[in-house]
Amino acid sequence: MVIRIGPRGHVTLGGRLEGDVKGRIARMIVTSGKGGDYRDFEQIGTWATMVARDLAVPEG
């Protein structure tokens, strides 16, 4: 059985990659100096607000 949820879009948000990471590629990124914390909490909050608003209002 396939259940379709009808996505309305997508978003890519920055993340955090630092410290004692697991995985060879993740370690390579951190040891090369390109790791860090790239989260944008304002952007995350804006996205979460939009999702909550969309869930509260029926589509159509």
C-alpha cells in the first residue's frame, strides 16, 4: 500500500558537523577544517512557522 502525503515543497537547511564525528567522509571534512556549525536558527524558525501555518489551514 502506498500512501501519498502530497508534499508542497522542500527546503534544505544548514547543519552542524564538528567534534568527534562518525564516518570516514565526515571525519575528512572536519579534519580539513571545513566542518562547523552552519545552522541558521532564524531560517529554521521561519520554516517551522510556515509548516505550522500550512498544517492549520486546509489546502484548497
